[in-house]
Amino acid sequence: MVYHKHYISEIEDKLRQTHLSHFKDHDINMSVQTLKFDLARMEAKLDIITNLLLSNSTATSKDILSQDVKVSAAELSLLRTMTSKQHVTSQLLIEGWSNKSIAEVLNIGENTVKLHVRAVCKKVGTKTRGQAALVLNDIFERVDSTDYQKSSGGLPVDWARNLEIGNDPHAAIYRRETE
């Protein structure tokens, strides 16, 4: 099911041929990267559903949705591109923390937290923090804890759920100390 390569190159060509002043090479590359990620995720999901349907013809949609599905290579790659502060921000978003509370944990300003939230949303391909939290929660539930810890710089996948403010052995990974 690798049909997306043709479409990606076609889209790349069309984007490069347009001489619109508001498109820059960086914007085009980011658009292509986002399309590649989205297509890879859709292909992986289609493959999983197809394999489940073919392997068990009596499976219901509830059975299919409850199957354990591993993280795709694209999703693991996404986790590896995130900084440790983006991982912290992501986990706290999933837990429903406000920007102010996240800023206190990271020891940074609220505006900096907003930048981290925007960066996470952009990498995940969503427009809102709620959407990002849903997508990331889905990935975090399926990712192997060792793989996650490697990609996050040492932060456990369940770090935010077990966070004790003032007593965090992982604080050195993400926390900026003021002088």
C-alpha cells in the first residue's frame, strides 16, 4: 500500500511550480513533511485494519478497536524529533494542565510554554492543544516505555501521572534553574 510516494512527488512539483510570493521553500518542505507523516499514519492504520479483518472474518468493529497496536515508525520518529521540554509539555497537556502550571514546573514563562505548545501542535499536525493531547495520548498509550524513555531524553512515559512537584528525580532533564 505504498501509493503515497507518487502523490507526494506530484504535490512537491506543484508546490515548487507555483510562484506565489507567500510560499517559501521552508513552508513547502514543512507541508510535504506533514503530508508524508499523515499519509504514513493513514497507511499504517489501513494496513492494521485490513490485516485484522482478513485474519478474523468474524471480528466486530469493537474487537478491531480493542486490539493492541504498536506505534508506527512515523509516530516513533515524531517522538524522537521532540525536545525534552516538548515531551514534558505534551504529557502535562494530556493531564489537562494550564500554561501557568506547566510554566511553574519547567521554571519558564507562560509565553515560552505557549511556544512549546505551538511547537508540539505543529509537529503532531493539529491546531489546538486538545487535539494534540488526544493524538499524543493515543501514541503514549501504545509506545514501548523503553523506546519512549530513549526518545524523550530519559523521561518515563508515565512521568506526568506520577509527578510530585518539588520531589522529581527527572527535573534535571527539563527544568531550567534560575541563577
